[in-house]
Amino acid sequence: MSTRKKNKKTAILDREAIDRLVISQANDDSAWETPIRVKRSKPASLSLPGGLAARAAFLARLHREAGVDKWVERVVRERVELEELAFTEAKKSLAS
């Protein structure tokens, strides 16, 4: 297991102390760094074999989804969440 060095000042402060510090510095522009600009990632394309795309389109209509792309996105999102949960649980069981 790796250990990270913690900033002594941050390690000592609790949540309430951090909140007080942030509130006291809220209107002081010199206390803040320049804003970080974050760009949203571009959507990726995904190609499916024709037979699978037809089956997905049927299921999207069955589930009254706006389009097959939205249905596939929802299914992939659900599957990724399940896989992440399973991975987390496996890590916990291995650690104990």
C-alpha cells in the first residue's frame, strides 16, 4: 500500500475549519488561483454489426427509448456501473 505525504496544515484542519477558511477568503481575489478551464470530452463513435444494431433498435423501441443511440448509451452506462461495483467489491474482499 502506498502512502502519500500530507500537507501538515491540511491534515490538521477539520471540515469546519476548512469551511471557515474558505468563507473568510471568498471575496479576496489574491487568495485564489486562476480558474481551471475544463473541456467536455467529445462523443466517441461506436460501430456495431448490422444484426446486433437491428436487435438493439428493436429493444430500444420496446423500451420506448427516444433512439437506439440513447438506449445503447443507457445500457452501457448501467453495465459500466455494475462492473465498477463488482470490481470495488472484489477489491474489498481481497483486502480483508
